[in-house]
Amino acid sequence: MLQASAALSVPIPPRPDTPDSDGLDPLLRLAGETRTARALVIATQSLDLICGLLRRGCPTATVIRPGSKPDAHDYSLVVASQAAGFQPEALVRQIRGALVPGGRLIARVPAGATARSFMRRLRLNGFAVTRTVQLSPFTLLCADLRSVS
């Protein structure tokens, strides 16, 4: 009788509590508690973001591409990850229309003048930027949509 065996090296996926190289894990850490969030992910490559939200207990997550129209005022959390083709005006309109008053935005945008311009547009559209993290070549930010009283 002949027997053959082959050993394969299976890569071990990174643990959720270890940062990854592209900044997605720190981005999701800014999201904080997501167990009651109704989340919208705006990204061209969103699988890692959706999986990260689900691992953190988010019960509902929807994905759209930048430029698509989300359901109006239906989300308590928007996660936006932009790298190429970044258009701050369009993205802010998209986010503002999707969030409920008091909702939260977590975003990854190109660092430098682009990030400053994006934060300025957020403030002009009723957001309060509460935290920024420099993670070269990106800036991660957290902003809350102020409630209208």
C-alpha cells in the first residue's frame, strides 16, 4: 500500500485586535460601540470593512459605492474609506443625506490639504469633527452630525 501526504502552509488571518497595514482596523476602532448601529459603508473595496463591522457586533450594514444614492436619513453610522478619485463635496452630500441627526461618520481620507478641505466641508455641513488620527498617507477622522433643534 502506498500513502502520500502533502503539507500545506495555511496563512493565519490577523487577529481583530492587531492593526493591519492599510489602516482599516484603526478606522473601525474609531467607530467605537457598533452593537446598535445601523451602518452604511461607502467604499470601492468594502469587504474588509463589512467583515470588521460584523465582527464588532454591528447588526445591520449596507454597502454602496461612492457616488451612489443611499436611503435618506436611515443610518446611525457611516464608514467612508476613500483613496483614489476623492471628491469631498460629493462625499459630504452623500454622507449628510444618509445620516440621522446625531449620527456618526468615520472616514479615511488622503492626508494633508485634502483632509483639511474635507474636514472644513464637514463643519460647513453641520458636522463636529471630534477626533483625527494621522496614519500616513491617510487621515482617519470621526465626526458627529449635530442634531437640529
